[in-house]
Amino acid sequence: MSEIAHSAADDEPLVRAAQRGDMTAFEELVARHRDKIFARAYSMMRNEEDAIDLSQEAWVKAWQRLKQFQRESSFSTWMTRIVINLCLDQLRRQKRQRAESIEAMDEESGGVERQMPVVTVNPTERLERAELRARIDRALNQLSEAHRTVLVLHEFEQMEYKLIAKTMGCSIGTVMSRLFYARRKMAVLLAELKKQD
Amino acid sequence: MAINEELSLKLQAYADGELSEREAREVADLLAKDTDARALVEELKNTCSALAGFEAEIKLPESREFYWSKIEREIRRLETSRTSRPEPSVFAAWRRFLVPAGALAVLVLAGFLIFPLLHGPHMAESAESEFTLPDSEAFTYHDYANGTTLVWLSYPAENEFADKDSEDTLD
């Protein structure tokens, strides 16, 4: 069943009711935005179980902090930022467990992508939507966490460089560099997948 | 024209609309005459358009009811644990302050009482002392540095009373 797109104005009465403690209103907000919140967590974590857990944790946090929601952005954007931050925390924890630093993630692989020839033919041209989706899915799995995160924040969350840098706790230069290599690698991976097909 | 890293990032910033008006005009001029730069920008744009709408097709693999039930359970659990925690009373707050303060006061007092005993004026002169009881052969030696005390008692006693007693008994 497809999710109906709800505008921020549609959410407003529900948000107000939820802020007064109405859990039924909050449940309706969850129902409206659960797919988007889950999808964002899944894009970042690439693991269904983690994405479900983190998205649910985000909803619990949202309920606890609902009174702090000042309507500077839409409810949907506010929710998405909560789940993004939870995913980033989780990725950092995982990195620490692997004795690596998220700040130093995979910069070393950037040089390789820079030297790769430009993909002149659009590898996704004339593909069925399902096939394209499967290819992107596989390509995203092959990106490093740092590259994938910056790509998700820019392409899916439409964040500007400055905001990505603030969210990830790195410089704008690092964001630009990671984004560039992520896109190049993505282009190459998609082209390779096309050849394999 | 060879595309170095700096130019690559500038081309990307151009494609993302992150350049100032002046810089964007410079890059547009460059793109008009540089096929490599044009190809790179094209590739970056292709990747962006391939990704567009990708997330919209990802669906939560759980039913609304099941997904919500877990969220609701966790919210209620957290709220119950918060409300079941008793409000700290004034007495409890005072006790939290008084217990460590009282313990500190006892320690300071003990310090005042013990310090002169351990480091009294006689200790400053010597770290050792000897003491002999008059009219007896008992003799004590105390080493303060090592905390050692030795007591000598002569046996059989060498004083006159003891000798007498001893002789009486043997008779």
C-alpha cells in the first residue's frame, strides 16, 4: 500500500494534539511518516533490522521531545533529522567497535575513483524502475559508510554542503571530497553492473 | 584541459548550485569550451538523477499495528519507569548532603586527634625511643618509622626481690 503524501499543514493539528499528550494523534503521525523514516535509516545502515530498530527509537525520542518541536521545519524534516542523528551515532559506535574512526573513514580510497575514466554513457538509461532500483541497491551496498552517508544526506535529504558538514562533524572540504568520490564510485559501479548484466 | 581535484570539486559545486554567481559564470565559460569538464558534470548529474526517487520506493516491512505496538510499548515502559521513581523528599535531599559532609567532618576531626599523637614534638627529634621501668628489668624500644615496638623482660628476673622469691620457692 503506498503512503499518501501529507503536507506539513496536514500534520499540524496532529502535532498539536500529540504535544498535548494525545497518543492516538501521535500514532497517526507515525503511520503517515513511518515509511520515509524507515527508508532513511535503511539507506544509511543498509540493514533492515537495524533500520527498523533505529526508526522505532527515533519515534520514541520524538514523543519524548515533542514539546521541543518549534515548527522551524516541517514535522517530517524534524523526524528525519532525529533518525539521521541516531544512525550517525550507531555508525560511529560500530566504527569504534571496529577500532576505526568515522572521521578518517575511507578518504584513502578517494584517489582511485578520481583517476577512473568518466562514464560517458548514462548506465541507467532505458532501465526498468525495478532494475534500476536493484542496481542502485547493490551499488550503495558497496560504498563505504562515509561515502554513502554523505550521498544520502545530499541526494535524499537535500542537505547543502554546510549542513552536511555540521551534521557529520567535519569540514565542508571533506564533505565535497566525499560526495565527489561517492558519486564517481556510484557511476562506475552502476556502469560495471550494466556490463555484468 | 586536465581536471585536477580542485577543479573536479568546483565542477561538482557548480552542478549542485553551491557556487557564487561569479564563480558559476566562470565555470559555465569553462564548460563551453572543455569537453572533459562537460563530460564530468554530465556524469555527476546522471548519478543524481538515477538516485532521485530511490528512497520513495523503500517500504517498511512491518504492518502498521505491529510497528506501532513496539513504539507504544517502549513509550509506556519509559513513562512508567519515570513515574514510579519517587520524588526526592526534602529530608532525602538533606541526607544526600549531610552524609558526605558528616563523613568529611569525622575524617577531619580524626585527623586533628591522631596527627599530634603521631607527629608530636618528641617525634620531631627522634624517630626512635627507649624506656626502662625503674626497679625492674623491663625495657621497651619503639621504632616510629617502622611502627615496631619491642619489650624485653629479663627471665629469670635479675632484681633482688625476684632472686629472693626464687630461692624461697626452691627451698
